[in-house]
Amino acid sequence: ISAYIDPRGRMLQPGPVPGRVVLPFIQYYLWALLTPVLFRLASAVGIDHTRRVRPVIILLAAGVLIAMFVEVIFAWLRFDVLAPPGLERFRPPGLPFPGPFTGIVRLWFLDDFAMYLAVLGAGLARDTSLRLRRRHEDAVRLEAEAARLHAQLAEARIAALPMQLNPHFLFNTLHAI
């Protein structure tokens, strides 16, 4: 579906049906390979409530670079490695045939940047979820520790009560004698 609605036009869609399946598969497989890297990046940089501007700038800059990298790799595969014969017929008149860096000049990498933002968003959501889960586990652990300490305090008070009574009992008995 992405290949058919791609704003870059028909020249990016290879003629035979297998090419229409193979190229998007390769593109999304490349994104699948980049997903763990992006999840690690989201975890390392992270956006929290105390610092927001610097991590956002870092993540956006990394996104532009990664999207450009993916566009260059994909264009190389599309136009050089897997290009079907006769692909030149789809070239717009008066324009040179696209090369690996045409996607950067014409901002075709923005499609890959959108994919980067989607994967990064999932990575940030995962990181936030893991952080909240750790906080919840720490809160539960601290609550259990507080309950245990409260129970120990109650036991200590109960154990101290007979020790407070014994001297009074002994003093009263001696006084009565």
C-alpha cells in the first residue's frame, strides 16, 4: 500500500509484481532491523519532565540522519540493485534519472522520517512504561517494607509492655509486704 500511495511517483515502483512486493519488504525489514537501535536510543536519551528541549533536538537530528541513511540505502537498492529493465521510461522528461542521493535533495526521506517518528514514539512509550513499572514495583516494595517495619514496631511495643509492668508489680508487692 505504501508503494502505491508514495508521493514520489511511479518511477519508484518497479514494473513486475514481485518487485512491488520485494522492495517494500526490504524497506520495512530494514526498519525492523533499526527498531532495537531506536528503542535503545529512546531509552538512552529519553524525555522526562525535567529536561525536554535538548533530548528532542537530539532525537530529531538523529531522525533526520537515520531517515536520510535509509533513503540512500533504499534508493541504491531500488535504482541500482533491483531496478527492472526499462525503468528509465518512467523518468520525467527533462530530468536526470534518480540516483541514491536524489531522495535527500527532493526531501523524499520525509516518508522515512515519519517511519522513524513512529518507531521512536513506540520506543519512548515502551521506555516510559518500563520506567513507570519500575517505579510501581519500587513503591510496592517500599510499602511492604514500611508495613514490615510497622509490624516490628508493634511487636516491640507489646514486648516492652510486660517489662514496664514487671518492676511495678515487684515494687507493689514489696510495698504491700
